[in-house]
Amino acid sequence: MSSDVADYQASAPFEGPEKLLEIWFAPSPADVPTLDNARDGKTGLRTVSRKTWEDMLDIVQCKVLSVIEGADMDAYLLSESSFFVSPHRLILKTCGTTLNLLGLPRILDIAANEANLHSVYRCFYSRKSFMFPERQSGPHRDWKQEVEYLDNIFPNGAAYTIGKVNGDHWLLYMTGADVMPNGTHPIHHLNTQSGDCHPDYTIEILMSDLSPKARQQFYFSDPATDGLEDTPSSQAAALSEKLGITEIFPPSLTTLDAYAFQPCGYSSNALVKWGHEFVESTIDFPANSNGSALPGHSGEGYYTIHVTPEEGWSYASFECNIPLSSSKISHQGKIPDLKSLIKRVVNIFEPGRITLTLFISSEDNDTYGESAVDESAVEAAQRAFKVALAEIPPVSPCAAKKGSLPRTYKRTDKINYEFGGYDLAFASFEMK
């Protein structure tokens, strides 16, 4: 949430649920054209300057607060959420009344003119139902206008509504995959040089009605008023440590960038290193056609958290693209399994209502990461959702001694959906 909206929020609510735009210009970094201005190991879209991206974000009506540059991607923390840049893919996530989709034409121009990427391989746009749709503007006034806007750009898009139209639901627009000249499969890309073979995987945990205790943690004093030397970044870093956000993934693998807004609100991006050496005990990686194990994968994923803590419209979101096991139990120092991740996140925010989505590319995902031979990835995820939320104990032994009861959730919606090349597990829960 933006730091300059304190007066505005006194008389009007802030829209926490984000608009999420993801654009693929190629199946993988290996498929982007070679550029003369490539430097420091950066290729494709990562060669575009920060100033160019900032000009695009002006159209969207948000600002860059900070950037962390990783091995595989750059993570921009914004005044309203996040922007991730990989050589072949962009992810723009914005909250409030930002004009997310109005940035799309400029993004397409930048990709063509500065990265020699002249066509969109695949595009996704999604969001949870708005709390205050009447406050939106531009094409975001309603879902029909957003779909019409995207249809005017893409000839092969399809729009979906998942969940209760008169309750919490999730909206998705996606295009079909363009056929690549080299015949690359539209979803799974096997880079034989690096041995990288894994599905496209995104888990979202969207939480509303946060507990008073959880909400209060995200109100911050003004360092200038209090005569302190704290900065928004140092305040957010201290809170991340206190609440266990730094422990969601192993700290040794994580680079965290966080920001504390005045008077309230929190955002963070994290880049996480992951590979066989870290997750081999929790995930069954695919093998080559001859049955031998693939060479060690070394990669980088992200997670991002955004919190709007005001009473009446409190909201927190967690999103991650690191493949997690739904069946095996993780060990200390390893990438968490899906159940452990959900418990860790929900324990921090103590929401009254939760929407979970797992969006995963569908080729061979019935066996990826699962030991149960006959269970699909989305059905295994649904089982993990339910088990994780069946009972969440107090976050600390002290709380347990004081008589804090475990929180339990009942599932109010469960939907599995098969799209072209992707599968979705969607579920809604409410605290009992």
C-alpha cells in the first residue's frame, strides 16, 4: 500500500486484493534472442533499464521503492505491490486503484524495441474479487471491461470465473501458447544444457479479516517524529524477523527486501535459491527417458507478501513460484512442503477467511513432486490445503500456556479446473 495515502484512508477504504499480470515472451531464458547490450550475465528483458520500467509504471500509477538483483531475475518492490523481471517473462502485481492493464501496451513496446521480443508467447491476468469494485477506474471497473480490454490485444484469450459469484471468487484470463519456431513445448521447457526441467508453478494464499493481534503488528511509528534513526526498510526488516517471515524459507537461501509504510502496511519481495541439493529430500524430480536422474538444477524463485491491516478491509497476500511437495514432509533447512508453508503463512496473519490457488502447468504434473502414483498434483494440493488448515496450533509455546486455542478452518469451496496446458486447484476456507 502506498505511503502517501494516510489522509485518504481516513475517509475511504484501501483495496488490498491485487491485479496480477504475467507475460511470457518465450518459454524459457534460453529462448530469448541474443542482444548486443547484454551485460553482467543479464539477457532479454533484464537488459531494460530501471528508468524505462519506471516510465511504464507511471502509467500504472505506482512507483519503485527498491530493487534486488538476483541470479535469474530482478525483483522491484513497488509503492503498490511488486514487479518481477526475468529474461523471458514479466510479472506485474499491483493493488489499490492502480491501472495495471494500462501498462500492457507499453510493456509490449518495450519488449519489442529493447529486447527484440516481438510477440507474446503466453499471457495471464488474474485477481481475487474486489472488496470495493466501485472505487476502480479504467478497464478495472468490472471483469467484463477487463476481458474486453485484453481481447482487443490478444486474439486467442479465454476468461474464467472460479468460485461463488456472490462470495469469494477468483478471475482468470489466459491466452493460448504460441507455437515456437523451434517446436518447443508450450508449457514444459527442457534446457538440456542446464538440466532444468520443472513445471510452471504458482501458489497464492489470499487472506482477509486478519485478527486484531496480527493487524496491530503492521502499524509503524514515524521515525522522524519519534527521533529514531529507523528507515522504512529497517522497520520492515525487524518486523520480518520478529514475525518469522524470514523463516518461511531457509534464510541461507533467501534474499529479502521489505518496506514498512506509514502509518500502516507492509510489502516484501524475496528471491530464493532452490535446487536438487536443497530439495532432494522433499521433491521427487523427474528423470530422463532412460530412467537416470537429471543433472542438478540450480535456480531462483520468488515469494512476495503484501499487507493492508486496517480494520474493516484487512487483507494479506502471499505468492510463490517455487515448486513444493504436497506429499512429503520437509526437514529443517530445506525448502518447505506445501502443508508447512501454508501453516507458517497463516500463523503469521491469523485470517478469518482464506482463498488458496495452485496454478500448475499440466504436462506430467500427475507425478511431479508426488509419491502417490494415482493422484494428480491439483488433487494432492487440495488434500494438503485441507490438512494444513484442519488445525493450526498457537504460534508459540507461551501462547499455548496462556490458553490460546488452535485455530481450525472449514472448507467452503473446492474446485479443480483443467485449462489448456494448465491445471488449477482453488479452495476457500473460513475459520470455525
